[in-house]
Amino acid sequence: MGFYSYYHHIIAPDATRIFVLKGGPGVGKSSFMRKIGEEMLERGFDVEHHHCSSDNGSLDGLVIPDIGVALLDGTAPHVVDPKHPGAVDEIINLGEYWDESKIRAHKADILSTTRRISRLFFIAYSQLAEAKVIRDEMEGYVTESMNFAGVNRLTSDLIHDVLDQIRGQYETEPRARRLFCSAFTPEGIMHHIGSLLPDVKKLYLIKGQPGSGRSALVERVARAAHNKGLGTEVYHCTFEPKKVDLVVIPEVKTAVLKDVPEVGFDPATVPGLRITIHSLDAYVRRPVLEQYAVELMGAKARFAAALERAVRYIRDAKLTHDYLEGFYVPAMDFTAIDRKRQEITKRILDYSAEAEQWRIRALVKGS
């Protein structure tokens, strides 16, 4: 277990502009993005906020989809370097706005604090690795007890239910965008699932125990939609990043969600959402699973304890990172950074005007 990213799915590589923010801790990267996002929202644009897992109050990225513009934190651990410099990507180095002498005065403390942060994350990841071993044990008991023929029939029926209304192919190369909708943070497991469903009219909620095939079901629906030519938004599991928790299919205003009690999302809180619940517990062969009742109960307790330890060390890492930021904040010229932010905001608005002109030309040409 460790840091895992789908950063390259935040925006397409042929975007209008990708601004990559560089600089140390506390230089204002998150505030830079957040303030631009606030202004664009005030101007009526949709804005995506991509939150930082190690500090859920901060941003790792901001996307303005209608313009094709993104701002990304390009520092470790999610290092981003331009792939198409000048044509698409551009570096904004906020390190240009610090007083180097003030930072160098704390060099020893900065080095030791940075090492401490790395050590705390290493311990946290070790706890998550232990939890993964325990989770595999739990899944093994459940998997042995499952009637997967029944699960497969349910999956096929659900795919037909979602996609039968589609006639023909939509796109020859539909995009499957892959991100996370939850994360381990200093405050525990946090999510923004509700913000992903405002245009969804129907949600299929898949309940069941770990090992019952929930992720595989959601993944199969996502793959079927993709093969049908539909664009998909695929959101992965924070604990097992290659597994899928949620797929949103915008063209049919439908989503399929794996119910994860640890995440704590209640779909009933989303207004206007029609919810259909399928429980994979219906396909458990109870006599088989009951053989492992004692082992399963013990594994659940050990799993919860390992997750609690992991979150505690992530919280300690965040507090230590806050201490590290204290060496940088007094050295920053935030007035100059604010002028830079205003300059970038103006350029983004210029990109918006250009995009609108191209759209009008296309409409005139097609009429």
C-alpha cells in the first residue's frame, strides 16, 4: 500500500491549457487554485475541485471543463511535468516569490521535518498494508461461500436494464475517465460522492460483504457501457485502487455504486435520485459462511484497528506538514502571488472567449 494516483485522468492531454503549480509547502498553491475556482464559479462556469488526500481541506487540482483548463499541484508525491510544453502545459513556479534567505535560515529544521513526514507516511502505509492482508482473509471466507452464477445473472440483467435503452453506438473512442471519490485522510475516510451525482436520475446501489463481487459487478457495467460507445466516469476504491466503487454514465443519467459502510455515503441525501438496491448477500451460501463466523468476527476487529492506526499516522503526518509550512509562509510575497493569480485568471477568461468564438463559427458553418 502507498500513494496511488489517477492524476493523468484529471483532464485530457489535448486540453486548452494545463497550469502546473510548483513550489514548496505553504507557498499558496491550494489557495491560488481555490480563488480562481471561486471567481470562475461566480462567472457561471462549472468547476471541478480535486481534493488532497493528505489534507482534505486543500486542493490538488482545479478543472474548468467548459474551457478545457486545469490547474494542478505538480509537487511530490503527485509530481507533474509538462508533456506538451507551451502547446498545452505551462509551469507556474511560486518559488519565485519567496525570500530564500528566510528559508535557508531553517535548513536543518526543514530537512529533519521532511524526513519525519516521510517516516510517518511510511508507517501509515504499513498499517494499510496490514489491513489489506486482513481484508484478503475476510474476502476469502465470503468468496468461498458465494454462488457466483447468481451474481453473474444479476450483473447481466443489470447491464441490460442500463443499456437496453441505447440504440447503436455513441462514440468510436469513448473516454473512460478514472478518478477517486473517497480517500484516507487525517479526518478518516472522506468522500465527495454526492457532488458526482447531480445529473444522475437513477442509481443502482450494490450491497454485500467484501469478497461478494461488488467491485467486479460495477467494473463489468462500466466496461459494457464503454463497449457500447458511452463515455464513463469510473471511480476507484480508496483501499484497493484497481477496484471500482462507482461508475457514472452521463449519457443515460445512470450510476452504479458499491455500498461501502466505511465510506458512510447515504444516497438518500441526494434529491431526486431513484435508487434501486441489489444485495449480493442473497447469493451467499449461509452454511458455508457460518463455518467461519468466529474467524470473520476476529478479522473484522483487526481490520478496523489497522485502519484506525493508519489514519492516526496520516493525521500526525498532516500536523507535521503544517509545522513544515510554518518555515515557508513568512518567507512568501503573497501580494505578488495574488497579482500572478489575477494574470492567470485573465488568461483563462481569454481562453473562454476564444472557445466561444470557435463554437459560434462552427454553428454558422453547420447551418
